[in-house]
Amino acid sequence: AQRVTQPEKLLSVFKGAPVELKCNYSYSGSPELFWYVQYSRQRLQLLLRHISRESIKGFTADLNKGETSFHLKKPFAQEEDSAMYYCALSGQAGNMLTFGGGTRLMVKP
Amino acid sequence: DGGITQSPKYLFRKEGQNVTLSCEQNLNHDAMYWYRQDPGQGLRLIYYSQIVNDFQKGDIAEGYSVSREKKESFPLTVTSAQKNPTAFYLCASSPGPNTGELFFGEGSRLTVL
């Protein structure tokens, strides 16, 4: 069975502060990990995926297989980063993603 | 304008009634999905379809049914057998297998009175 855990339901930081949204997973094989984001009044959308090793909107995430984690980080948070963030795992053929419970990020001015 | 359209956005139902949520996409995607979103529980997969005339149960399929008669359409029926149907329902599609990128609709909020 595969599982994704986001331990923080709410994360509140001040503008300019570093932010780290935690994601831990359990999967016996080789997973693919993703972060999805939902801004206020917008659709849920893909933010980044670990295989791309890219930085999107200043966010990065590194897959740590030893710690089974895929934490999302940004060195300097902006108010427009306020949103709901979901970590997701794909561990089998197709796109049947398993999502975590989500973390609401609030960036205060 | 390409994308995924879900309707209705808000729906109220009396207990014991079936209700069908519509999902249409004009992205020419083969695969379509239905997720249920509850606070603190993230998204849970109800049903998915990777090709027309074929669909598979997800993690929480009990009390739901789907059909995939056309590539563009993947309606979800919430039946009276669903014990706790009040939720936010999200439809998604993907261009192909193993991309990990799902394109989501705006969602439908179902409330059972």
C-alpha cells in the first residue's frame, strides 16, 4: 500500500521567511513524487515533480529515499504563495495518484 | 477555451436520491479520474478510466458509479448507497499514462440534506 503524510495542516510564516512544507511517504517500490497547489478560487494544478529537478516559483523539492520524504522548500516566502499544497505519489502504472491531506500555507505581510 | 468543465458547481440532494455529476473535457485526454476532497483528508480516488468504455474502481468506489461512453465525458453518479456523500468532488484528466500531471476541473460541491 502507498501512503502520503503531510503532518502540518496549517503553516503560517511571515513574508521573506523561509518555508518548508513537509511530506513523507510510504511505498515499497520506486515512487514518483509531486507537489500540487491550489490558490484561492483557482483549480488544483501541478507545481513540480521530483524527476524534473526544477524550481518553480522559487520552490524546490528533493526526494530523500532514505528518509522517505519530499519536502517543499522556498528560501523567501511571498504573500502570493499563500495556498493549499498537496503532496502526491505515483507508485504504479498510470496516474493513480495518492494525495496527502494537504497543508495550508499562509504568508503574512 | 480548452479544459475540464464540471457541473453543477453546487448541488443539494435529499437522502435516498441518486445524483449525477457531469465532467466534460476537450483536451483530447485518454484518461479521466474522479476524486473526493474532504477537509484534512486530501483527495481520495473514487474511479478512473484510462480509455473509453473501460473504468476501474479507486480507493473509495462504494456507493458510486461511473460510465465512459465517450472520450470527452466521465459522469459520476452518487447513489443512495453512499453513506456520507456530502463532499467536494473533483474531476481530472491526463494526457497519457505515467505523466503524473492531472488537469483538474473546478469541482462540484454536493450537500445532502
